[in-house]
Amino acid sequence: MCSCRWGIFVFVVSVVLTEAQQKADLPKPLRAAAQSATNDNSTRLPVKRVVLYKNGIGYFEHSALVRGSQELAIDFTTAQLNDVLKSLTVLDHGEGRISNVRYNSIAPLDERLKALRLPFGETVTRSDFLSALRGARVEVRSKGETTTGRLLSVEQEDRTSDSGVTNHINLFSIVTGSGEMRNFELGPAVSVRLAEHDLNEEVGRYLNLVGSSRARDLRRMTISAGGTGERNIFVSYISEVPVWKSTYRIILSNKPNEKPLLQGWAIVDNRLARTGRTCSCR
């Protein structure tokens, strides 16, 4: 048994709140949308204060500085989310407002995808992605040039080389603001960027749904804060936590100028763990 200071609380809380995040390999047009979705919609709301009680209840506070309109996310399990929704408090300490609080469903992925405006399935190819965006404004970069217009069509063409090998080529066409139709071959040297903010958000929702389907018991709560300027967002809630049993003692030195020593021992009994073991921290 060794003595420890108040830092033991920080250690235990950091173990309880450790998270893992996974990334998927996506076609090139989707990778750009995924990066945009990560920047705009997946900003994590950090924990600033935790109070653990001996009866297995924990009080949590999150806060973050936001600029303009922004979305903040906190991940829970299904069991945690039920407690959180009953005690949730969200405040915008500024001239903004909290416009939306939502969380992902545990319904099958194909059922959740039907709620999207874009006809995406569970797997999407580059051609499927562009076909679903027909009529949208896009920005195409090819051979050092940038062309902006509305996506007209996406089609596949078979080309036979001089050696007799047939390749499947994906082509797409856009109509510029002047009415000119431009044709492009979908390949590594061509990039397509969505020029409509609402469609970027819809693609971000699709990627969030696909990503969340890998973690069966992951419930992501997303808080939408709308407003202008810099301000703090405050979130608090109560959730079930491992039982916290602690004992303390103060050792007073017989030397005149030596500070007292505070010792603490704690046992975390996590009955919800799959292993069923008891973790002791001293």
C-alpha cells in the first residue's frame, strides 16, 4: 500500500472516461466529405468536472468555447444515455442559443438511412455518390483548372485499348452558369467538391450513421449551438458510475516546518464490467 495525493481522482476518472475512435477507408469524394463532417459535426465536448458519490452516482460537467454556430458531441452507452436524458442541462453562456439536442438511433442501419434525403445505401461507390447528387452545384478540379456548375449526368463507358483490353470508365457531366456542358472522367486526377452547405451536412449525417453502426452500443449525443461570436457552452448531467469507496488519513510530522501528508485509499467496484472483477486503487 502506497500513499497518494488528490491526483488519484484524476487518474480514476480518466480511466472511466477513456474513449476510442475508429476511421473507415472511403472513396476519394467521400473522404473529403468525411473530413468536413469531422471538422463541423464531431467536435468533442471535454469533461471539466466530475463528482463521484459512494452510492454509484456521478455528476459530470462539460464545457467548451465555441465560435459562431457549432455542433458538439458526447458519446455514451445506451444505459448511460437513459440517465443522462433525465438530468441533462445545457446552457449557452452568451448571446447564442441551444437549437437542437439529438442522438443516434439503435434501429437497423438500412432503416435509419431511409430518413436521409440522399438515396445512399450501406455501401456507396464513387459513381453511386455522384449519381445521388444530380442537380447539385459542384466544383470540379482537373488538370489545374476549376469548373463550377450543376451535376447533369453520370454514366459508364467501355474503352478498348490497342492491345484489346476493355476498361470501364466512369464519366460525368456538369452544366456551368453560362450553359456550357463540360465532361470529365472520374479518376485520381479529378476532385469533386460539393458547393452546397446543406448537402455537405447530409453527407456528414450519412457518414455518422455508417460510422456509428460499427459500435453497437455507442450512442452519440449531438448538441447544436447557434449564434455569433465566442462563448462558452455548459453541459451537466448525472449518470451511473462504478461504486467509489474511499478512506483518508492525515499524517502530521513532528518536524516544525514540514507540511502534513494526506493519504487516500480507494476501491472501485465496477459491477457492470464484463469481466466481473474488482479494481483496487491505493
